[in-house]
Amino acid sequence: MKKSLRLLYLLLIFPLLSCFSLAGCSFIPVDWNINDGFDNDNYIPPDYSFNISATSNNIVIDAKNIGDYGEEAKIVALPIYEYLYDEETKGLAEETSATPIELASYECGTTKQFVFDRYFNETSDAIYYKYFVLSDSDEILAGPMFCTEIEPIFKHEVPIKPVNKKGITCEDIFDPVVTDLGCSYTEINFVIDAIIVPNERFVNGKVVKINWEENTNTNGELTISAEGRSYVVDYLDYNGERYYFRLASFEYYDKLIKEFTDRDVIMTLILLLPNVLDQYIQPYFLKYPNTEATTTFMQPNTSNKYGAGYWGALMEFLAKRYSSENSEYGYVQAYILGNEIDGSFHYNAIVGPGQAAPLLEDYMEEYEREMRISNQAIKKYHPNNQIYISLTHFWNSSYEDYVAKEIVDYLTAKTLRQGNYDFGLTVHPYGVSLTKPEFWKGDLATNGFNGSLNSTYITWSNLEVLQLYLEQPSKLCNGKVRSVYITEGGVASSSSGELKEITKMQQAAGVAYLYYKATQLSCVKAVSYYRLLDNIGDGAYFGLLNGNWQKKPAYDVWKYIDTQYSFDVSMPYLKYIEWTTMDGWTSITHSVETDVTSYKDTMKLVESKFDWDTNWNEDLIMVRYIDEPFYG
């Protein structure tokens, strides 16, 4: 997702600590503790067990030591968008005093397994329900708990294996340059505007059903028509309702995804819901009320049965289409839900203009419901499918209404209580100032920027903070560190002026730096450089190619950085990385003229608990051998 000019403006005027005459340091000692923010001793698991899993035919509930021994209780289920009257957090849901489905009796304090048909009423998939243990007086003894293990429909091996962590933003087009760069990853913006066919309209406060009539055209394709409208579609039956999807809207995405799949490039979809007012084109109930005047992207509304149905059906349709064994339409493994959700006003609107932002717990209840539905849908088809949440480089500071660290703190705590699943993080670790080629200097001069978990920002300079944060016990998923997919982040260069050439060299140094750092962090699954081509609309020139498609030095750095020529291509630019630290009141400059002999030396821009001496492994850098000469 392109950076907005408003964001650039905010970043350029954001107050930085002055370093008197030295850039990249502070003469004012900062009193901070690198252990701040760690929760190693804080997480206490419950003294009972309540787990939900699904086979192809059954939903299985395991209950152990819930409630006081000998008392009677009951196991109940409720659709994900409905809430019991005494649930603590309800978000913006409309059904807040719902009557659950009673499944079985349970004797408190005992260990028992319950097995039920997977499909309630033969149509509703039980993986989309939440489960409780209620006392005879309807007090919640356990739950809500969600299904966390799902037997998938597809069990084939993933058709593409990455050869490196390297990716590139492909400009939402197919370009052979992506494979010339040796990239294993790319992503596209998947805009959900004319994709889902509405099954109803909302007119004068009433729901009006659209009665679509199915036919077959001369090409053998399914068509639907009603009220003067006609579309060529595919469909999915989901929880007792039939949902239609316009095939014309998939032609572009199918072709693009298939082309990259055939070239062994792993595709990721960034799912974006724009504001479309035509109720024949976009379902009314998929948007939150009062967002009609919103001009940015919005969060899908899953707080009602219509919106939850549309979203679940769409995610199942995508997973079925892009997870099949024959890869007829290409293959997708990762789905990113929105863009930079801590910037809710711009990319994940949930309220209309002028309305107060919801409290964090309400905002995250809405977003996590979308996450949970998405996760169940894609895991239903293939176990390797994964969802990601998207965050800015603001970490323990707010970009707009919410703080990224507080979002992840809340999400990980919520999913531990309600059924953990392997959602990952996509982060955008630009320098604090997006336009500064020497990002490390601007970062180190920023108030509150450091190597603690409470750093105001996470950028290339302190990316290891994410590793430290995700290694905490309460942030793990089934004992494993969550994966980080860097889907956006680049290093700027200047477009004109006498500094133009030197900024290109600084950009090349920064590109080498960010790749080397990403390879050493086990949590980083991939780093997709933003972007291939300079775009003046970004307000900064991040491209490996300029606007005339001419290579900058950073192009060859990115192309060869993971090969046997890695240090041949990167070492000429090491001299451009220089920074200053303080020893008491004495400033120490680090450069190739003093104590910097390799890129390993540049990894320690900030003090943190991460041990670069122990964790540096060059075998993780040069992972691709190419049978061609290098003429650097």
C-alpha cells in the first residue's frame, strides 16, 4: 500500500531530539531499561483445559477441571457474531443477548470429551462458532473458546518452496524483473470492490432480498440475473447460504497470481475493502454504519450475520481457488487483512468521519473477529495458509488512534484465552523519516527510539526488537515464535540536486543493511523490498529503478545480496554507514575509518538484549548460487 502524503508530512515534522552539531546521537542521556516491556513472568495459564478441534465430519470438545467438582454445567455454542449478555467485550456487535445452542451436559471438575456432527442443522460449519461452559445459572465458567485445530480439505504439499527470504513489491503487475532479482516473494493489493454479489439490499430501514435466477450461457458459464442486472459468476455454499462472485473481477488476479506461481514466486494478497455505495456492487452489510462518507479503505463488518457470512464465504472462496493442488489459478499462501491497522482512519475505517474512535478493546474485538473467521476459512482448505495483520513502523507511539504494540499485546492475550492460532505480523519498518537515505542517523536522533520493547518506533535500525518481543512466552503460538513478513519498507534516495548520486550510494548501503539484518532474525519469514520503481506519489524515491526504468546501485545489491557475490556487491557501500554513540558525555563515531570492518558491525546500532555476536551466521545470507559471472 502506497504511503500517503499525509503520513510523509507527519513524519517530516515529527519532533526529533537535536544532537547539537552531530546527527544520529543524543547528548542527553536517556534513562531506559532494555528489559522494559518483557512479560516472561507475567503469563499464568488457566488451571483448567477447554479445547475445540474439528475433523472432516465432527467437532470435538475436550473439557477438563472446569468449575467446582460435582456441580452441573452445560456446553453451548454461539455464532461468532453473537454474544452472551455477560461477555466482557462485545465490540460493535448487534446481537448481544443471544440464546446459545445447548449441546451437552457437563459435570464440573471432570475430564470428558464430546463429539458432535461438524455441521449444525446439516449446513452451518461448527468451526465458525464459539463455545462456552455455562453453570446452571448461566454463569460463564469457561469460554468463549474457538476451534483451533481443523482437518483440512486439501493435504497436498505446498507447490512452491522459497529459496530465500527476499521479495519485491511488484507494482501490482507481472514483470520478469521480479525473477531477475531472484525473489521468492511478492504481494499484490486485492481490492474487494466488485467481487461479491450482494444477496440483499437495505432500503428504508428494511432488508430487501434479491432473488437471483441461475442460468447457463452459451459458453457453459453460470450466470445470475435479477432486477435488470446480470453477471457471469462462480459460487460457494457457505453455512446454508449461496454466495456469488463475479468472475470478471477475478480475471486480472487469476492471471497475475498464476504467472508468478509458474515462476516459483510466492504470492501474498493484501485484502482491501474500499467504499462502494452501489448496493448492487458491494454488500451494504459488509460495511459499518455511518461509514458511507468515508473515502478510505474500511474494515469488513463481521458484527452482523450478513457481513460475517459475506466475509467467511469470500475467504473460503479465495482459499479454495488458490490452494488447489493443480494450481489452476495460481497459489496463495498468505492473506494480509487490511493495511496498517493502527492507522484506522486511513486504511481500516470502522466509524464515520467525525465519530469518536472506538476503545481499543472494541476496535480489536471487531478486527479479531475478522481474523478468526479468515483463519478458520483458509485453514479449512490447507494447513499452510496463514493470515497476517499489518502495522506501521510506529511501535510504542500512536500513528493515529491506536498504538501498534498495544494492538499486538491485546491480540496475543485474547487469543491465548480464546484459542491460539498462528497469525503473523506484517510490519513496515522504514526509517523514522521516510525520506532520509541515512535512516540510521534519523532513527538514533529520535526521542524514545532504542532497543527496548518500549521503543517508540521499530525500523530497520532496531528490527531485532521484534524478535525479542515475539520470543516472550505470552506471544508464542503453540510454543513457536510468530512469523514476521515485511511486506513494505524501503530506503529513499534523492531524485535531483547535487546530493542525488551520494544518496543512491546511501540507499544501496541501507538495502544491504536491511537484508543482512532480516536474514539473522528467525522470526522474519520474508522481506519484500518497497519498491521496484520510483513513484513520485510516495513523496520519496524508494525504487530500485528510477522513473525511466534505469537501475540504481541498489538494484544490483538486491539482486546479488543472497548469492555467493553478496559481500562483493555490498562492501563498496559499507563506508556510507556511519553513526555516533555516547560513552557518558563522550561521543564515539563508528565508521569504516574507526571500528567498522563488516556489516556485522553495523547491526548494533542500538543496545538491546539481542546478541549479535552469537546470532550472526553468514550461511543464512548466501543461500542462492547463481551460475553467472559478477562484474561489480
